[in-house]
Amino acid sequence: MAGTETHYTLARAEFDKPVKLLIVVAPYYKDIADNLVAGAVAEIEAAGGTYEICEVPGALEVPTAISIADRSSNFDGYVALGCVIRGETTHYDTVCNDSSRAIQLMGLQGLCIGNGILTVENRPQAEVRADTGAMNKGGGAAAAALHLIALTRKWGAQTKGVGFKAPLEEIQIASSSNGSRSA
């Protein structure tokens, strides 16, 4: 059983400026969702962050809500929470794959998202993963978002030429000297 394995966990992300996250949760399985949220909230508060919570109907709506919030609000990162339990139809596969793919694509575009949407075979698997005293996947998703925010702040502040990127002032000097000839 996965609950008996031990895994390495990174040290908690630290911040010198305030950090604000949006927790987007699909409370279809309310008790499981509540445990996921409790874990996420505890992790965000332990890192000194603030948060808002947004509920959506299901796991497929989680990425859409994150996308809307990113266009309209000032959050540093996002925590995606919910639970999909395999049923009798292929709808499970669609929900799992599409919600995960949408979150991954937004992450590749630069959003800091911790994905805590559980995809499980049965309710007992979901319960142990959501339990804050067991696997605490809600806390893990918040920790992932916080680590991505920390990386974004660390690397996003660099303005000097790194690797193959020329410093901005070199680009401006080159463009002004090439296009400023008068007739």
C-alpha cells in the first residue's frame, strides 16, 4: 500500500514578501474535499501565506477557474483540489486526463499550480490520501505551489544576461544605433 512508503519532502518554501494563493476545490466528495482544503490551508499558513477559497462543480472546472482567476486577479499561485473516483464508465478517464492536462499546460505557461486532484480507484484510497494525518495530498499540493512561487521569484528577478540571453540594455543600445540614422 502506498500509505506505508516513505518519501523525501523538500524543506518548506520561505518568503521575504507576502504570498497569496487561490485554492480551487471541487467538493463533489465533500468530506474528502474538506480534508484536502484543511491540509492546503495549514501548509499555506505555515509558510506565512494568505489564501482565498473558490468552489467549483467538478474537477473539470478547476482549471477553468484557475485560468479566469489568473486573468482577473493578483494571486501568486494556485492549489487545485478535488477527487475523482473510478466509476463504471470511461467518464473517469476523461475527467482525470483532461483536468490534469489543462493544469499541466497552464503550469508550462508559467502559472504556479499545485495539483491535488486525487484520481483513485475507490473511496478508501481517497480517504487516506486526503487525511491530513496520513498522506496529506492537500498539503502536498499547497507545498508544490509554494515551491514554484519561490522559484518564480528567484529566477524572475534576474535581469542580467544569463546563458544565451543578452542584457536588456545591450538590446536597447543595438536597436537604437541600428535604426536611428537620419537622412
